[in-house]
Amino acid sequence: MEHHPDLLTDPRSLRQSYLDEIQSFIRQVKRGCLQHNIDYVQLSTDKNLGIVLSSYLSRRLSRRAR
């Protein structure tokens, strides 16, 4: 959009399409992870990565111990 300053758009009308595309992409990533036996964990960037990673690894370790 930055390269086309004369192009008029309505951001509100683009929102749903954008959200649909993001959800489609996430589904593809999840499917790919599942096919390759890779854990998929979605998290918000406002979360502390160290805490989230520690929690994830702890849960994963407890699943393996069973």
C-alpha cells in the first residue's frame, strides 16, 4: 500500500479478509506441524518468552514421563 499512494482503500472493509487469510495461514501451519509431529504453540508477543517456554517445556516433559 505504501508504494501506491494514489490507491484508495477502506481499511475497515479489508479487515475481515485479512483476518480470514491469517486464520487460513494458521490452519496450514498447524496442519504442517501435525504432519511432521511438531508441537504448535500460539502465543501473544506480549508474553514473556522465558516464562512461556519454561511452562511449555515442563508440560512436554511431564507428557513424556507418562
